[in-house]
Amino acid sequence: MTCLSCRSVKQAELTAEMLIHFPGSKYLDKPSVWLFPKLLVCLDCGFSRFTVPETVLASVAKDSLPDCSSKLAGSGDNVVPQ
């Protein structure tokens, strides 16, 4: 598989620990969701991606609100490190 950003074949699969939460202070009372995905990281450009397991995705979808769904759309597929 090649990197979706730079097409490099130099990638590494790593494990991660993440906490998913809704953006903004008005969602502070929403419970956060722990996630331990495998990351696929490009060793040339740093582009990274992971998949949210179905059980976690169901939990996030259940608690999502209409006004934040557009911010969440597509954000679970790709993560680009800063």
C-alpha cells in the first residue's frame, strides 16, 4: 500500500492511544471515548491514517449532535501530524 499523500511505500504500522471527544466547551459533559487504533504512518511525509472500530464508531455516532456532525465527517480516516 502506498501513502495517500506522497505515494511513498515507506510506511510503518504503530499502535496509539487516543481520546475522542466533541469539540467546544459546550460538550464538556459528553463522555470521551478511548480508542487504541493501529496507525499507518508514512515515514517520508508523516501522513497518518487509522480506522475507528465499529463498536467505537457506534458510540460516537450515538452521542453525536447535528451541529457537530459536519466537523466529524471524514475526520476518523486520516490524521496529519503537526
